[in-house]
Amino acid sequence: MEDLGVLLVTANIGSLSDHQPGQLQQGWIQELYKTIQHHRPAFIALHLQEVGGKNYKKNMDSALQFIRELMQGEELSAYDRTIAFIDSDFSQPHLFTALGSVYFIHHSVCKIHIYDFQEGTFVSVPAGQSVTSGSLEDCPIVHKERFPQDFWSEFPWTRKGFMRTTWQIDNRTFDLVNLHLFHDASNFVSYHCSPSVYSANRKKALDHILTRLQENSDVPFFLFGDFNFRLDLNKMILEQGWDLKTRNDSDGKTIEYEQDGEVRLIMKSKRFEYHNVKILQEDSGRALLMYDFEPLHFHSGLTEMPISFPPSYPFSEVVTRPSEFMGTRCPAWCDRVFMSHSARDLLNKEKDGKRCVWYDRIGADVCMGDHKPVFLYFDMEVPSKNLID
């Protein structure tokens, strides 16, 4: 039994959905196809967040059409089994997450099953394409939860939650979890203290997911989606040693930071514009990794491959400026692929002296919306025995 080539991709397509069809979608699809063609995986898991975008009531139908178009591309003809779960029923806001999970299985994969949570057993994945959309509450082969509103009664969070599937391929069993955690609504609140209240909310949500996973089984799992992890903004700004100026304009509060008589940063609630800031420019922003603190809370239960790529958010949505950050938020690694320690043990990191794991962004030089998709490709080893009964 050979190693299994696995490609895990996470993509927040909210801004993609909010653009007119054809403006960004074709370039986005082609960049995904290039990644697939380069690595030639046997199994692909594509986790989408914010399907339908902010104006999901208007855009949901076109977003579903975009996903179907992606699935039907000639470039994916070697994948003879495709199964998709799209949480598209916004008429039930207490359940709606706007998550979408799409899985592609290459014709070379012989034995593959997906878990039926109602029956408590694995079932075969049929040939052809299967799309399940709506609320997904009655779909037995996917477990979906929206975070309860009473988690944070002071914040009107919507469309945030997680979606889980469990797979068995030959002698390998593993969970795949799609998630969307809470964003930073205001730069001022993010900056007010370290860690911010938003960070605390994300920690609570991710702890909830991990608890739910541990309640059900000890299956190795891969957790990938829009974590919305942000930098320690308070610490990052204070360590620059800038001079602070505050004023109240007609459009609200403005904070300016200066150095040597030059404005370095202008910050409003939803504005973050910087000029000649070394740490935000050198090494394409990777120097900011020292302030990427939110994953530290979860090292006992989660692990991640080393990051060697620039932040994944927020990018300009102007087609001619695909590599520029948008002046709204501090750049951060929002889109990630984490895994349990038992899942990491399944990764074959080197074979015949060649590297077998790649962790990177997609579409570095193409406009992909405000989020760049992030992927993890690896060869999954064959365990000596099944990890669950």
C-alpha cells in the first residue's frame, strides 16, 4: 500500500462572492487548478468559509454556481468521486454558518469511506458528483455546528461555526474540520489590551471545537479554515517606539504614530494604513511572525508546519494589485492548517531524500479576494494498524 498524496486547502471566499461573477472567480479557479496539477494529490479537501459573502441572501445562488463550476472543471476529470456539503440555508440564522466543504477523490483510490454519524458506521463514497446544500441538519455524513449565540451575548456574531467529516482510506482514519472563528471588528478594540477581547473569544470557540472532537473519539484530525488569528497589535505597535498623536475627526477617532517627523501609521476603527514601516515590509511581512501569539494557547493539542509565507489577509481586491495589502487591518495569518499531534505523525516528511510536505499560499501574484487561500500538501503514511476500531 503506497503513501496517499493529500492536499488540504482553506479559502475564505466572502469577497469573491461579493464581486460580480467573472471578475475574480476564473483567476481564483485557475490558481487552485495549478496547485492541484503541481502536486497531483490522490485526495483533496477544500474548505470554504463565507460562502455567499456579506450579501449572502443575494449572492448565494451565484456562489453555489461557482462551486459547481469549480467541481466540473476538465482539470479535475481524474477525480471520479466528488462530494460537497454547502451550508446555504440562511433562512435559519441560528443554524447558518456559510461553510462549504468539497472533497475530490482520484480514480486511483480504491477503498474510501465516510462516516455516518447517525448510524455510527462507515459508508462507501459513491462514484460521481454529490452536492448536499441547505441547512445540512439532516445530512448524516457531516457534523455541523454554529457557535451558540449565548457564548458572547454582547456580540451579535453570525455565520461562525464548524463542520466535521470523518474519513477512512485503506488503513487510515482521520477527521477533517472546517471552521470559521470570530474576526476583529475594530482596530481600537484589538489594540486596547494584549491579548484582545477578540482573541479571548476565538480561544473560547476553538476550545469548544477541541472539546467536541475529544468527546467523540481519539481519531487524528486536521483543523483548517479561517481562524481569524491576529497579531498582538498592542505589543507590535508599542515596540516600534513611535510618537503617538490622537485626534477626533468628523468621521471618528484617529490615531497617528510618527517617527522622525514622518507619519508611520494611521489607525481608525476600520483603517490601518502604514508608510515606510520596516517590520511590515521586510521579508514580505514574515518578520511579523514574532507577534503571531494566538496559536501558543493550543500547542498541547495542536501543531502546525513551519510558516514560510507572508500573511494571508487582508489583500487588495483590485485585480491589478494582487500582492498589496488592503489598508483596513494589520496583516495576519488568518487562514491556517493545524492538526493533532497524532495526525502529524501520519505525515511522511521525506521520501527517498525528497521533501514531501509543502505549506504555502495560493495565488501570490493573482487577485484572490481579501484572503489568499492556504494549502498543506503531504504524503500520508500508512499506519501499522487502524487508529480506531
